[in-house]
Amino acid sequence: MTAKLVLGVVVSLFAMAVASVVVHVLGLGAARIEVVAVVIVWACLSLDTTRAALCSFAAGYLFDLMSGSPTGLYPLVAMLTFAVCRVAVAMVDVSHPAGFAVLCGVIDCVHQLLAWGLIALFVQAGAHSILAAIPATASLTALGGLALYPIFHRLDLAFDREESSVIYR
Amino acid sequence: MLSLLKQYRELVVTGVLIALPFATYLSHAKHGKNLNPFDRAVLTVTGPLERGLNTVVYSAIDTWGSYVGLRHVRAQNLTLRAKVLELEAQNGKLQEAKLENERLRQLLDFARQVPAPSVVAQVVGTGLAPDFLSIRIGRGAADGLRKGMAVVTPRGVVGKIQQVTAHQADVELITDASSAVAVESQKSRARATVRGSGDAHLCKLDYAERSALFEDGDLLITAGTDGIFPKGLAVGRVSHLDHQKAGFSLRGEVTLAVDLSTVEEVLVLGEAGDGAPAQARNGALLEAVHAGAPLRLLSAGVTP
């Protein structure tokens, strides 16, 4: 299970690198593909709570480092998002790629709103651009979730299914 | 205590993982944080990975872009090739028209120089019979043409009219075996006859007196004694003279002044006094040429 966690983090690292290139190539402006939200959703669906929390933290931490100006914001936002997502996945049935993508979009909205709230609360600058980009970023993240679903699904199938993950319960 | 921690492990881990970045963010939110050794280690490990991945992704994108670009270039190439063919065809037509104009100008200038009235005519076909070398021209009896009239170009003699219909005529070429033209050497003024050989490019020198001064390369011009061709028109050059001791006359070949296989426009020479209408037409044609009218139509007999 720990190997699955590590592999999940590695996949998220790869996905972030790819997303940064895609954003650059497509010239998406303020909109982004927030791989961290996808990773959090997958972690909540496929890992137990502790490992899901660690995975989310790791994804947030990598995202923070790759943001170019690390402040510790994104690990915090990732963990808060994880908390919301962990509650959410217990209430929804996600067994289809489309459902996974929609959940990624919704969780990304939460992720962005939390980031906006924390920035507005402690920095009070640059918050408006985040709000304006939320719909586009959530949509792109949903598409990113759709693209990453086969990889995560294969990862799930490769490991033991006896773990107490939500998706296989 | 330990059992309590184990019991609430999930909550504790989650709490710590929230509290830790929260504290970090609180202290570094405004000015950013300096990277600690762990951050540097992570970046050291992930940096090359990210760069490598970026290289791979950009390479894939470039390859795809090149492929799409090549497909676009291929389509563009096909379009441009079609355009080039079209332009080459247009250019060929223009070149052809230009050359035709030049030839007709020469012909008309020549028509003004010859003493007899003349009619410009376009070659519209070649005789199909292999044993009768002829061409067909697009002028006929309606233009004043009659059997026996001389047909020439500015370069020299072509032949004579063999048969005439209302709007076209057949010209017996001087290379035809039954053709004979009275000639003289431009250099020595010695007289002879040029006969057709049946070969499309050569004639035979005949009735050249052995005592006469003929040399290879001499230019033969019409003598004006046969009642068909006026004096002084180029016929060809003497070649392969046969200096046999026996016989009354010299024999040799004549390389023609005019390449009969490529003639496209000719001048039909009338007899003095019978070509006033034709002269008037040529005068009008010449004026039209200088005015830039389409000579292809004019030379085919179409009134501008």
C-alpha cells in the first residue's frame, strides 16, 4: 500500500510536469490544470485515510515547490481539500471515468476557493485573478482527471484490493 | 498515550499535516520562504525529472507539429504545383504568341520589300502522302491565289502553289521530287537547277555546268528565269559537290535555307498587277500588327 502511495506521488509529479507544458503550449492564460486536485480525489478514493492524507500533502508540497514561489500555501490547501474530499467521496458513487472527472472538477473548485480564501485572508493580493479563473481551471482539471483516470485505474488494479479504500468497498 | 495515538492515528496525521503547512504559510505567506535543505533535495531530485519530461513532451509536440506542418506543406505543395503548371502553360502560350508576332512582323516587312504583290498565309496542315511533299495554307482563290504562285518566307523559297480551293491551297515544297527551281550562285552567278530529292531536308543540284564555278557553301538564289520565283530569293547552300571527271554537269546537294518542317507562316507572291486586293489586305494587316492586334487571327485570315 505504501508502494501505491509512492507511485501515486510519482505519477502526480509526472502529471504536474506534463500539465505545466500543456498549459504553456496551449497558452491558457490564467487557467490551469490542477493535477493536485485530481491526485487528492484519487487518493481519497483509492487509499486509506492516513496514506491519502500523506499523498495529498505530498502532492500539495510538490505543487508548492513547482509554483516558483513556495510559501507553504498549497500543502495547506491540499490538506484542507483532502478533508472536504474525504467526506465527499463517502457520499458519492464514483465508478466511471466521467464521474471521476466531474468529482475532480468539483473538488478543484473547492481547492481554488480555499486557496483564494487563504490568500485573501493573509496576503490580500492577487485573489481576484484566482476567482475569475475558477470555472476554466475546474473544467480543465476535470479534463485532466479524465486523462489521468486510466493511469490511476491501472495503478489501482496493480495493487492489492483488500485495502480499506473507498472505491472498492 | 501510544494506544490513544494509534486509535486516532488518522486524525493525528491529518491534523499534523494541516498544522505544519499552516504554520509555514502563516510565517511565509507575504514574502515567501527560503528553501530548506529538504526542499532543495526534493527539487534536486525532481528538477531533472521535470526537465526530462518537459523535453519529451516538447519533442512529442514538435514532432506532431512537424507532422501536421508537413501535411499542410504537402497540400500546399500540390496546390503550388498545379499553379506552376497553369502558369507554365500560360507562359508557353505567351511565348508562342510573341514568337508568332516576331515571325509575322518579319514576314510583313519582307512582303513590303518583294516586288510582286503578296498574301500572308498561315500553314494549316501538312500533306499526308509521303511521296508528295506539300503543306496546306489557309488562303485560297478568294484571296487571289492561283496555281503556280511562288510561296516564300523571309528566309527563302518554300515552294509553289499546286492546287487551290476557295479558302485554302496546297503548296508543293521544293523538296518534292517533281519540283525544280532555276537558281544561280550568289557568288559566281553560275546557273543551275535545284531539284527536289523527296527528302524533307535536302535538294539536289542539277544542270550545273562543269565549267561553272560552284563551291561547297555557296549560297544559291533564285535566278528569276522560271517564271515562278522572282530573282534573288535564297534557296540554300551547296554541299557535297561531286567533281567527277566524266559527264556534262556537276552534281551535289543543296542544304535548304528554310527548314520546311517548321514553317508556320508564308508569303504567297502574285504576279505584278494582279494583287491589288491582297496588297491592301497586307497593308491593313501590317497596320494591325503595329497596333498590337492578335496576329494569330489576322494571319489565319480573320478580319480584325
